Amino acid sequence: MTDLAIELEDRPGALAEMGEALGRAGVSIEGGGAWVVDGRGVAHFLFEDGRAARAALEAAGIRVLEEREVVVQRLDQAVPGQLGMLTRRMAEAGVNIEVLYSDHDHRLILVVDDVARARAVSEAWEAERRSKATS
């Protein structure tokens, strides 16, 4: 899975144009969001095929700022504090979380400064969760 950071104009229709460009190319968005900060539109969207998404956006004149691998983690929604516990472990491992959102399958998507280290934390988290479920 790939996160694309996308620059959008702060005007009506900019997000629609982005969605239409992806639709014409047959590219689905798997999760993400968009914000306006200081008059600049910035979106982070998750794609199964980041290359196809990038090509469709750039062909439509939409600027892709960055393309990055992500860490995908499912939290136990029935247990309060999961986000804090997982992100604390990431912090203790020295991982900086730069972007966080959910995908359409209710999984946590993390864009981080050290994917390898974050994946190690994520895998250990998941192993503990499975171990507790079978106990």
C-alpha cells in the first residue's frame, strides 16, 4: 500500500477534479483525507497501486508531493486506549509518525520516518494481540 501526499488548490472543485482523474484511470482510493492549512490544500490518500494513482494525478496536472510506503495496523476497537498504547511503542522505538488515518477496512494507516522500525513494532504488537486472543 502506498500513501500519496497531494497538493490541491484551495478552491471549490479541486477535490472533485482529483477524484474524477482517479476515476477515469480506474484507480480506487483505499483511505485517507484532505485538509486546508494556511490556504494550501494537502491530501494524503492510500492506494493499492501508487504508481497508477500518481500517473493519473500528474496527467491531470495535479501535483504529487510525495509517495511513501505505509504501515498498516488493526487495533482492537473494543479496548480503549489502543491508539495511545501503539503510538507510545512507536515513540519508544524512536519512530516518528508523520501522518495517521484509517482505511476503508477500519485499519490504522501510519506514514512514518522509519518504515522498517515501525513494521517491527507493528509485528510485535500484532503477535501480542494474537497471543492474548488464544490464551
